[in-house]
Amino acid sequence: MLKSSLCFLPLSLLTVSMANATAFDSCPSKAYLFQSKPVQVYGVNLVTGSTTLLQNDTGLNANINGVGFNFDDRYIYGYNTTHKQIVRLGQDFIAETLNVTGLPDHTFFVGDVYNHTYYLYRHKKGLFKIDLSPLDSDPSATLVIEQISSSANVNLTDFAVHPGDGMLYGIDNGSGWLYQFDLNTGNETFIGDTGEKGTFGAGYFDVDGNYYVSRNQDGKIYRIDLSSANAANINAGIVPAVEFVTNGPSSNQNDGARCANAPVIDEDTIIDFGDAPDSYQTLLVSNGPRHEFDGETWLGAAPPDGEIDGHLPPESDEDNEPTSKGVHFVTGLETGMIAKVLVEASTTGYLSAWIDWNADGDFTDDGEQVFTDQALDAGDNLLDVLVDIDAPTSTTWARFRFSQETNLSPFGGSTSGEVVDMAVTVLNDGATARYFPNETGYATLAYEDNWPYKADYDMNDAVIKYRITEILKDGKVIRSQIDGRLAAVGADYRSGFGIRLEGVAPSAINTAASFQNHNQASSELGLEGGRSEAIFIITDDLSSKANSNCRYYRTLLDCKEDETFSFRLNIELGSGIALSAWPDMPYDPFIFASPNQSRGASISDNPGRSWEVHLPDQAPTEAFDASTFKTGVDDSDPDSGKYFKTADNHPWALLITDDWTWPKEYTNLVTAYPKFAEYAASGGDNETNWFLAENAADNQCYEP
């Protein structure tokens, strides 16, 4: 009601009535765009480029330009180009005209606010400032404009103050060159060529020192890294304007304001990010792919959850929600062949996708874009992919982007849809692949570390997500890749984790070509010396990989943490090993006592590798002290092939070929999953679905 009545008030009354306009509640993450005459105010999501009309009637039949956000009083200040007056706007975006003396007769189109001072710039006229502090005690105070410098040689249409160094930055419209301006003297310094030209009518900073500029002609939003971390490149004049959003708002009359102390992620929106390693430009700082949730466009059975950034391995929203991906390869990716991929879409839209055929860590090589604006129908879409004939046998990455927009690249923002990153296996030269538990999912390994006693039997002392990809050729296994993620460590004892290839001699391993990575970084291969079988040590201390601030890692209901450790073990076998001589998947994953660490008074001091826990009925390695069988409550009987079970057939290790939620700390497995007792007593014949979430007791399991 106030808004409509203001349109009929004289300007003098308007100023008085709006003197107490409400400031913004906080430092908002949105960028604000002022366009047209009468001015319209839009909220801009700099991450995705989406715009929302916030106000189409500011109370003035005028254009407002040169706007800047003042984080001292949380108002936006601007210049009324129609009446040559200074205005400010609160959170309702109704303009309040301020009293200012000394305003020059020429019009200003460039401005920003810093340290409670409003700065205005006009090409060939100079740099000016207005102290805003008198408004703190008297909203009707008369302000005074002062000229800082008459030198203004750069043709700007907007500039913004860097929140870190307190300098103004702007791009010359003719050359695309970036300049820095000293607030005290007005002196301008050439920084470098951005590589882009046009009219950059709106400029914004974020709290990290990234400079965003919106080009009037096409609405594209570019980002220039002016952060302190990029100082070396800035000093060398390397300041490229990277296309951050393709489909931003275009206009012939733009100006922007933003609270530069806020992160760029808009707290009011749901955004989906990618999951591939950051060499594929996944994180926001790398201009990774991201999609704003529009309420109707996604892949799979369920819409994506909101994220604040990309999930790098080991943490991935696709791994946590394997059924909601919406992208499934029906056939293998064999070089030179047509592969079938099933894409489930929530609605009609456009799909673009890339596969890193040469496995070099990017999607930029020729032929790696496999779909370009492929129209999808709602529901299942069966599509063909021609696999690059020259692609090597490898596990590599694919990226699928589904949106209502077209012309998407492997990176950058979108106002709708979802991005799905996934690891895929490419097979060359007649090779085939087999997987455990499947191509994209993980099995769960869970261990109780109190063997030969049960103690709390919460089966969460070590929980590991586990997946194997085997490459076969001519009836032989030529390569095995084991991927794992540490999901929980609810233990006081310290344990290591290893994998044995039972019956495979260490000499069969091509150690020069094999490797082990931890969190994508190279690590020791871990092939244990002095053994007759190939045993790989992933780590001799899982607790050291947990990186936890809690009493236990991801087993306490009141302490939620992200996964922090992943590994990949790539085993090359030279000419290969015949299937008859190769162990069945999942091989023999086991835990052992960390070196020089006690297991309590009931176990000999610091047992190290002589103490192990394996999956039920799996014989231990040659390092194990077999004299410890039949101690405590262990009922192992090597003669009958019974290992690591109690008399009730309760094991000290579990393998569940699915995603599984483990018991919370100090909660017995049978308490958390009551049907497990019957499953064990029957020797695995009854209650085979005991581990499903629907069979878990309420509030007895850890929820990630």
C-alpha cells in the first residue's frame, strides 16, 4: 500500500517519508542488476545466471545507475540519471532521494561503495566521493561530493571495489583491458588484457576476490581471478576473463551491486554440482558444471539435493545415491563399437555429454563430446555412443548435463537441470570387463576389531566401501582395479587394511605398471615383501586416514562428518593369469593390527601382522598366528573350513553387496538388525535380506 501511494507524492515528501527505509537484514549473496527506465531491479545468481525480478517500481520514473552495496549500513546507493540525484534503496528496493550538495552537472553511470563512502566515476571528468557516515545519525543529512581526481582516461561502464585490497577495478569497453584505480588518488594502473571486449555494464566481487562482469550485449557473465592466491599471475598481467555463465541477462542498460563480503553461492537456491576429479573442472573455483534446480528437470528417479560445491572423490552424491543417477550403460564401452546408454529424464529437455576417451583428465580433446543438445523425452531414452576406436583400455570419466538450456560446455553454470559425473570403463583390443558388485555401485565391508572376543559387536570398527573392475582378454585376467572409500572407524584399537590375492604369486604382478593412489595422489604400491602370495597393504593404520574431530569417525549420531579417504589399487598382470588360477571376487580383504599398537590385555603385546580378521570362512594369510584360533569365543575349525566365526556363526567381518547403514557406536549388530541372528543361526539360509534398511531397528544405525 505504501508503495502505490508513493507514486503520487512530491519529491520532497518522498524523501522524508522514505528516510527510515529498512536496510537489508544481512550481507546477501545475490547480485543485484538494475536495468531499463523506469528502472527494474533483478536478483542474479552469479553461479548459474538465473534472474528474478525483485522490483519493477522503485517509486521513481527514472533510471538508476552507478549502484553499489554499502556493507556498513546495508543499503544500496545509486545515481538517478534522469534527475541527476543520489538515491539509496533498502530491502524493498524503494528509492529514497538523498540531499547532496556540489553534484556536477554531468551524469554518472559508474559507481560503487566502500568503507561507508560512495565513489562515482565519469570518463574524462574524474573520480568523486561522497562520505555517507552523516546518514547514520540523520537520514536527512546533507551530504557533500568531493572530487578526488580529474584524470579519468579509461572508458568504463561499471567498476567494483576489491574487498581484499580496497582498490577499484574496471574493464575498458573498447580494449577489454583491466584497470585498477586507487581510491585515494584516482590513479589508474593497467593490469592486463582480459581477452574479452564489449560493454561490461555490471561488475561484482565475491569474498574470495573473484571479479564478475556481465556483458550487456549477450548477458554472458565472466569471472576474473583477482584473489590473493593468484597474485603471481596478476602481477604478470595474466588476467583472462573466463566465461562463467553463458545464458545470463542481456540488456543495453545494465548496472550491478553486490555485498562483496558474501560468498558467491546463493543460500536461497538448490544447486547440483559434478563429482569427477577436479582436473575435469568440477569445483566452483574451477568453474565446474552446476545446475540450479528448477523443480522439473533432472535425471533419474529423484531430484538432486542441494550442494555448496562439487563432490570430489571419495565423497560423491552419485555414490551415495546410486539409484538416482538416471544414466546407465546397457552395453560395455568397446572401442570402435556402438554402446547403448539408457538415460532417464524427468521431463523433456536437452542432453550434452562428454567421455574422456584418452583418460588424460579432461573433456577438451576432439571427439570427447558424445552428445550435443540431444533432445530427450520424459522417461527412458535409449541412446547410441560410438566409442573412440583409438581409446585405450582404461577406467575414465564421463559427464552428462541435462537442462532446458542448450550450448552447454563441460563446465559453467545452468539455470536448470542436473549434472551426472561417473567413472566408466573403456575396453580396447578385444578386452571385456566384469565387476563386483557392479559397474557403478559399491559393496560394504564391515569389521569388528575385538577378535577373538565379541565385546560390543557393533561391526563398525572399520567400514569400507569396496568395488572391483577386472579386465579380461583371451580367457585371462590382465588387470584388476580395486576402488575403496573409508566410510567409518568406530575403534579404539588401531587396524590396518590389506587385500590378498589368494594363490597368486607376487612375481605375477607387473609392479612397474601397477600403482596405488590415495585420494587421487600417488602412494606406495603396497605389495608386501617376504610373502608367497600377493598381499597389498592399503594402509597400516585406518585411524590415521579418518581425519576426524569426533571421538569416533562416522559412528556417532551427534557428530556428522564427510568421507575423507579413498584409494585405488591398479594391479597389472602382464600377459595375464588364467581364470582357473585367479581368485574369485571380492578376493580377500582383511584388517590386521597396526604395528607397535596394543590390542588389549587379552592379546599378546603389539601383535602386528600376526593378528588378522577376515571374512567368514576365509583362511588367514601366512602372517597370522594360527595358535590363537579357539581362544576367546572364536570357534574356527581349519579342518572343516570354518574361520572367524563364533559357535553361533556370528562373524567378525561382513560383506554386503549393497550400500549399507552400519550400527551406531556401542550398538550390537543384532540389536541394530534383529533378523541377523536368525540369518547367522541358519548358516545364511534364512532372513537373507536382514541388512535392508527396512529391517533395521529405529535409531540404532548411523545416518551419513
